[in-house]
Amino acid sequence: MSRISPFFRKLTIEDVTPGQYKQTRHTMKIHRLEDLQCWQEARKLVNMVYEAIAHSPAFERDIRLRDQCKGAAISTMGAIPEGFSRRSNKEFIQYLFISLSSGAELQSHFYVALDQKYVSRETFDQIYQQADKVGKMDSNLITYLRESDRRSTETKKTKKTK
């Protein structure tokens, strides 16, 4: 069962995909964090990491690296709803940066896993690319939210000078 946020964010977006956000005439109300594609992709990333670890007994035994990888993956996913639940774009952006940073940390940890032969090159590439995808989505949403704030500020200034 999904939970509905006690408030919603009104975003004007085409899609949360890599590439720049484009203004559209369509306004999409994001009622739930599950509506955010960056969160959906971060969830896939978490599952990929857990699966990679489960398929490697040596990786499972390397407690420190295993826990660091799981923690970074969970942080990538968890920071998005934490920021989404805040009441300002500024705070949301802060948490999106945490998600972005955690994805980069995960990529670095998976180099260690690759070097230690805990994962195949194919698994490494899949997780690296998924972390990159989430990072680009986070970055694009950050750009969109900053632009939205800038446009809002300009509109308020224009109304005050009239």
C-alpha cells in the first residue's frame, strides 16, 4: 500500500529523464514520492546492489564493503523522499545532492568490489550505469527546481514593481 504525502508538489515537467528539463504546458502534480522517476530508478539501483551482493559469498563476507555499498545505495534512494517531504525547494535540493553524492560513493565502492573480483565486469557496468542514471535524474531535478525558484522570484519582483 502506498502512502500519500500530506501535501503535494506542483511540477511542470516532461519526464524525469537524463537531459535537461523542458518547460511544458502540462502541469503534473506529484502527490506521492512513488511518482518521482528518480526515486523509482533509485529503488531499482538498491535492488541491483542487494542482488549483486547476494550472488557473491565473498562479497557477503566482506562486511565493511558490503555494508558501505548497501548504505550508499539506500541513501541514494532514501534521500529523495526525505527531501520531497520538506516544504521548500531549497531543502529538497539539499537532499537531492545527498542522493547524488551517495550514488557516486556507490560507484567508487563497486570499483573495489570489481577489483576484488566480487562482481563481474557486466554486473559492475550495470550498477555503475544505473547509479549514473539516478545521478543525472537527481541533477536534472535540481536544475528544474532552481529554475522554478528563479522564475518564481522574478515573478514576485515583477508584481511588486507594478
